[in-house]
Amino acid sequence: MKDKTPTKPDDHDPFQASQEADWQNFRDHLTTTDKLGHRQWVYAKKPHGKWTQRRTWLSWLLIGIMFAGPFIKINGNPLLMMNIIERRFSILGQLFWPQDMVILAVAMLIFITGIIIFTTAFGRLWCGWTCPQTVMMEMVFRKLEYLIEGDSVEQRKLAAAPWTAGKLARKSFKLGIFFVLSFIIGNTLLAYIIGLDALIPIITDDPRQHVTGLVFMILFTLLFFAIFARFREQACTYICPYGRFQSAMLDENTMVVAYDHKRGEKRGRLQRDESLVRRIAGGHGDCIDCHQCVAVCPTGIDIRDGVQMECVHCTACIDACDTVMDKVGSPRGLIRYASLNSIEKGEAFCFTPRMKLYAVVLTGLIALFLTLVFTRSAVEAMFLRAPGSMFMQTTDGKIENLYLLKLVNKTMRDLPVELKLEDSDGQLEVMGEKNLLVPAGKLIETSVLIQLKPAALDGATKKLKVGVYSNGRRMQTVKTVFVGPRKSESEHEKENEHHDR
Ligand code: SF4
Ligand code: SF4
């Protein structure tokens, strides 16, 4: 989207003249740092209004889902689990294994394409409404801060006040609560990674038995505490990659939180007893330069400077400005969800060819994903030659090869599995197990011995096919190689003579 450069401030107004330097170079530095790069703490004013109310309702719903998630199981599997350590994943109760990497890669592509379409159409709606960072920061931590330290003015005063017992108590109380919440969030994240069943023993057992788990628990707690107590909006500005590349996805038709510069400029303070008619006659727009939109912004920016990387689309400035418009008797929506084209040309929101193309790609990816999920085998087998083994010869002259078999049961029920040699005469024996049973959602490993007559080998090796059956149904056919001794020419000739006869 093009930069929206606001109309130059009124040089006769001393307040606006003082803002001129910022007006000219707002894109050259972050609003949350001074010219030397030192952090400028944002004391965002508490927002009120219909958008804040809607976001609050949605946030409570999302927070509920987020904390309840680890406890919800579908068919005995977690609703969502991303066990990177054991490479086991559960999405909506469906278990995925490393063998399903293609499915997970397609799922990832769907996620990325979905975000691209969404961002192209609706800007950073994700950031403001559903991102866990924004939801927890604005709806939990900042609200607690308002309760303990008061609104922005009181917070500013408290920060500037000397360290007394009262200030120390308030700050400690706030940070104590933040730490407890960070511990809960850290544990919730851990539950999404390793699953609740693995987390509970870490909490309840002797700590010495789960040192790694405890280390991660402490690390996650400290990480979240640092983010919500200190780092805050900088996580969105400096760390989050989505915030950095979103500007590449926006265009003139993207719906963003935007200031209607055509209606607002030329901005100027509303003089006491000045009528709106007189303001308009004086060349002023609807913006009374009250800075309420800046005061509520959790990232400390001025939306009137145009679309900026720091804007997380939290809608606080919409509510603040609507409240001001109500007070001065102007229509609401000076700051609103709008595209650049709708502000400049009055065009309604439309799906552009770019969005339609992305939608086609997304539909194709979803179709591919569903096909892969619904056609994947219930049992996945990996049949590998046992490491370091060649072949063995029995006393009756047969050749034996040893294999390593890994079986993954992707279903929620125990499955009996049978192996058969396909297209070859020989014997296949699963070592140690007469009846092979793979427990639901588990991976088992065992050894398999295959025995062939030397005559069955074409040269020193033979390609084999092994059928994997469950309840009489072939689930998969795996291919492997059988190795035998290198044959001498005379042995070949003897065998050929034998075959000719
Ligand atoms: S809140 Fe509205 S009127 Fe006040 S400065 Fe911001 S845009 Fe202008
Ligand atoms: S500019 Fe408005 S929407 Fe963007 S972060 Fe600030 S308050 Fe939220």
C-alpha cells in the first residue's frame, strides 16, 4: 500500500509546529525508541468502545480454548500436539508421524497460503484479534496492569515516583502475578509440545527424574515473563516475521485500520466554542488533533501517519477516535477498517485477481491435504536391512537375511499385523512374536528373518516385496533387497543346466 503522507501541520500552531520534526521523519525511527535507540516505554491508555468489546469477547473465547486445549482429547489423542522431540503430531485428534511429513508439509503450505490470502484481503486481522501474543498482552497482562497500577496517567506517575515501600509493593505484586501467569502459559505451551500425559509426571514426580522437562518449564516461564513484563510490543516489531513481511502483501484494496486523511485533514485543534461549520469554513477537516488515537495505541504509533509495520490492527484507535467524534458531533469512522481505494476513490471492498489466484491455490492445497489424509495407510511399515548384517547360510544350504521392521499404527485401535513374501518362494519369520500386534497410536520395532533357496537369487541379490496385512487386508507393500553369496560361473552353469532339464 502506498504511504499516506498527511497534510503538513499548521505552522501557526505552536503545538503542531513542535510535532513537525516527527511528522517528517516518522518512518526513520521507531516510536518506541529515542534518537539514541533507548527504549521509550509505552503507557497505553485504556481503550473503550464497541471494537474493544468485540475483541474482549473473542479473546475470552480464545483464551478458554487455549488453556482447555491440552485437556481435550479426540479418540484418545490430544486436540493439538506438536511433539517435535518424539516427532509425533496430533491435529484434531489425528496422529501424524515423521512418515506423514508430506501431509504436514502440505498443512504448513495451507497455513502459509491462508495467511497470505487473509493478509492480502484483511491486513493484520490475525495480529489484532487472534494472535496469542496480542490476546494475552492486551486482554490479560495489560488489563491486570490497569487494575494494579491504574490507567496510563497513573502508571506514568508511578514510574516517575521515587522508590517507596508503596511503589515497591505495587510493582512486586504486579510482577508476582505476571510470573505466576507466565508459569501457567509456559506449562500450557509445554503441554502442547509433549502432551498433557507427559507433562503431569514432570509436575508431580520427583524433580530429579525429569530434569530436562523442568529446565524447559523454567525456560518457558522466564521467556513469557520477559515478553509480557518487559519486551511487550517489541516482540511484534522486532521478532515476529509476519509483521515484517506483511507490507509485501498489502495493496490498495487491503482492508486495514486506516485514518481517512481526506476527511480528517487539514487537522487542527478545536478551539473553545468553535462550531464545526466555522472549522470547515476555515479549511479544517474532522481531525481535532486530540492525540487520543496515539494515547491508546499499544505500539505507540500515530495511525494518521499511514500504514506502519508496528500497527497490529488492535482497533483501539478506532474506538478512541469514535468517542472523540461522538463528543464533537461528527460522524464516526474517521479511523476505521478501510482500504486505500475506498478512502481515495470511494470504492467498495472487492476480491482482486491476486486474491482469487491465492484462493485457487489454497483450494487446491486443501483438496490435496484431504486426499492425503483420507488415503493414508492405517499402518506404516519401514523395512530396513539390519545394520551391519550381510547374509547367513543354514546347514541345509539356504540363505538368510535379517531385517529391522518398524511399524506405526496411525489408528486409535490395536491392529494385528501379518507379513507375507509376495512373488517369491521363501520363508518369512517375525522374530520373537507369533502374533504381531501394534498398539493404537504407537510405533513398534522388531526383527524379521527371511530365508530363500540359493536358486531363487538372481546373482548375488534379489529384489523382494513384502506385503503388510491387517485383518486380511493388504495395507502396504514394502520393497527390499535380499543379499546372498556371489555365485561362481560354474555354479551358474550348473543351475542353468538344472533349469534346462
Ligand atoms: S483521535 Fe481522531 S480526532 Fe483525535 S487526533 Fe486521532 S484521528 Fe484526530
Ligand atoms: S495504530 Fe491503531 S490499530 Fe494500529 S496498533 Fe495502534 S491503536 Fe492498534
